[in-house]
Amino acid sequence: MEAIVRHANNRKIWLNLRDRFPYPYSHRDAENYLKHVVSMQPEINFAIDLAGEAVGGLGFVPGTDVERHSAEVGYWLGESVWGRGIATAALKGGTRYAIAAYSLWRVFAVPFSENTASIRVLEKAGFVREGLMRRSAVKEARILDQALYAFIVE
């Protein structure tokens, strides 16, 4: 849990995530998150592990009804391990796992369009840009565009 707090408690990370990811990130936040994900079935949230230490996270939001073969993916990685290909490797492996485990045909992500590092991770993991959702999000009272990336099983 210490590692999660150490890596997650970073404003630079929070600025590129949904508001439900807290900042500052406390021990209580980590405890609540771990209790929540351990109880979830099916398993859809995973730690990004580096040498036995949780340095980030990756999770899926499975679609329902007519979108039941799709899932949104989200991820974050501690700043101290940025630039090593870790997020790309986690996204590739996580996407393969989710496609097989949940019978998915589509996995998608919607990073803020100014988050060029995350966009690069998606592209290196085989995701393709499908469009731009203009003025689709608000973060810190700023209206932002989101890019739409998807990995499609043909």
C-alpha cells in the first residue's frame, strides 16, 4: 500500500485522470480502493507491478447492453518510472487479457487530447485514433477535448 500512495500522490498524474482519482492521494484512499477492487467480480482492475512494487494501475469498464463486447481502459503510472515502456507493456498485456477474458471486440480509451504521453502509449500498444471529442470533459474548471482511441479485434 505504501508504494501505491507514493506513486499515486502526484498532481501531474491526477491532472490527466478522472476526478474520481483523488489528489492528494492518502493511505485511506489506497485502503478504500483496494477494498473495492478486491471485492469486484469479474476482476477488472490490476496493479502495474515492477519488481514486486505497485507503480501504477490499469482498469477496464466493461460495456453493457448493446456495448457488451466493448470496454473502456484507463491506466496511470508513477512518474519515477515514466519513459521506460512500462505503461505500453501493461496496456498491451492488459488488453490481450481483457479481450480473452471478457469476449471483447473493442477496447477503447479517451485521454485528454493534450496528454501526448498517454496518446503515445496507446499508439505504441496498437490502438488507433478514431476521432476527437471536442469540449467533452472538464478538469480543474478547464474545458478539454478528449481523443478517442480503440483497439479492435478483427
